Amino acid sequence: MTVHPLGHTLAVTLGDPCGLGPELAVRVLADSPQHYQERGERLLILGPLSPLVRALEGRPRFFEVLDDPAQIAEQLAGRGPGVYFAEPKGLAELDYPPGAACTAGGLAAGRSLELAVRLAKTGVIQGLVTCPLNKASLQEAGFNFPGHTEFLAEGLGVGRDNVTMHLCGPMPPPHAQGGPGQQVLRVSLVTTHPPLSDVPRLVTRERILRSLSHTADFVARLGLVGPGHGPIGVCGLNPHAGESGRIGREDEEVVGPAVREAKAAGLNCEGPIPADTLFHFAARGRYAAVLAMYHDQGLAPLKLLHFGEAVNVTLGLPIIRTSPDHGTGYDLVGTGRAKLTSFVAALDMARRLVG
């Protein structure tokens, strides 16, 4: 066994502990200790202990408990690669009914994110993988955020308008990156969850340039630049990318000028391109990534190829953050039928990016 020096520390938040988070952690992270030694990696699980123990179903613990969440940096100092666990204060005495939404689940998710933010700010962790939470439960518990992305953007001082939502399929083996026929989509969104009627006014030059910059940095970190790798393809907002202004003026007046400005600044991008054409070629490796103007334009084709295995990546944060692309899965808790592919892909992506 080759043992590498300690490289990075990744945190994994359990999300809503009444959902699939504890089960995902047990089924995926209960790995042979030698694998963490070989990677020189520390994993730090954050959340309530009782649902995690329940998910073990009698199996031995695979993690070491850190008993003071206020002193995690000190407790990790000198400890080598492996899996560790810390429970935020105020969660031990609560009940977490498996498979049912409740305020306690939202409180646990919020407190775990608060702790993750503090650890990121102090440099204890370099990446974060978030298990799914329930947005309604999070807000019932007093956290006024629509979800993970906004919570982390505000907590890490970036601001919710300065991050980009990106979803991608699992990374192929290194020798296959960028090749034609690879059937992998990587999609960033200019807008995320507004009503469709609001999208045209929200597609601005500033948002397009910000999202293109974030996406260019992301594909560069994945090594998808240089010979053999394509540009970022930018979708037109309107059908046929506006058809020279005959089907809406946004592509002529906003999208096109933003793309030209980005190219002048050195970003490798093309557009606006009709989305129905762009995704056909993107899925075959012509483009390193796609920038879509709105949610369903980008995520409908992505989920056609990658449903249940895609990774949600928040671009623009000062740390790496990835997440599975599915929800809490209350109906699957305890059945053993939940697929692990998306969580595994999220963990692999975080490892790749921090590495």
C-alpha cells in the first residue's frame, strides 16, 4: 500500500437526517481505511449522530467521533487520513423520524451547514459534499434560505447573485476526456429557479459574463482545455437563437454581445447557438460545457442522459461544493433501494477539484 502525505480534508453534511443522507454516508464512506491512507484524505461527517448510528444497522463504526464541535481544528491537528465525525451543538437531544419531514431535520441541516461554513472560513476543510435537505423544513427551523446554494453563498461572503449553478454527468476516465462520443454533458445556468416569465429580464450581460467566467474556470480545473477540448457553447434564449432578431431581440442585443466580450477577454466560448442543435453536439464531445439561459433549457437534456447520476456543483464559492442531484428520498429510507451513483459522483468530483 502506498501512503500519501495528508492532502485535503473534505466535509460531508448529512443534510436532512430523516432522509437518505445518513444511509448514503454509511453505504459509501464505510470504506477500507487503506483507501483513505492511499489518497491522503480526511473526511469529516457533520450532522446528528443518532441517525448515522441507526443507518449502521449494527455494523461497526467506521468513523472517529470528535467530541467538541468548537475545537475541530485542534482535534484534527496531528490526526492522519481517515473518516471523522462531529455533531453540531443542540442536535443530540432531538428526534429524527426516518422517512418523514420535520422541523428537527431542517434544524440539523442548517446547523451542519453553519458549522461547515465556519470550517471553510478557517481553512479546516477545502471541499464540501452536501447530502439533500428539505427546503421547507430548513425554513421552518428558522433558516431563511431557499436551499444549500444561497445558504453557502451568503455564509461564505460571496452573495447569492455571484454564484453559478452547474450540473454535470460523471467524469469519464482521464484517457476519455474530451473525446467525440463521450456522452457527457456539463451545463451551467444563467438563471436558476425564477418563473419562466421573468427569465428574459434576468438574462443580462453581467450574469452571462459571470457564468461564463465561472464555467471556464471549472472546465480548466477539470483539465478540459487545450488541444482536443472544445469551447463553452452558449445557448440562445429564443428558438433558433432569435433568428437574427425575427424571434425576439435578446440574442442579438444581450447574449451575442456578452459572448463577444467574453471571447475578447480570452474565454473560449461560442454562441448564441440554438439550444436544440447545441445539445446534440455537446453530448458528443464538441463542447467542454454548455451555458444555458434557464433551468429547463439546460437540465432537461442533461437529465435525459444523466438522471440519478449527475452532480450539482456550485461555481464561484471560495471552496469546492458538490451535491447529488436528487432529493431527500423519504420513501426510500431504510429500504436499501436508493442508488448511490449520484452521491459517489459528487464525492469523486469534489476529490478531483480539490486535488
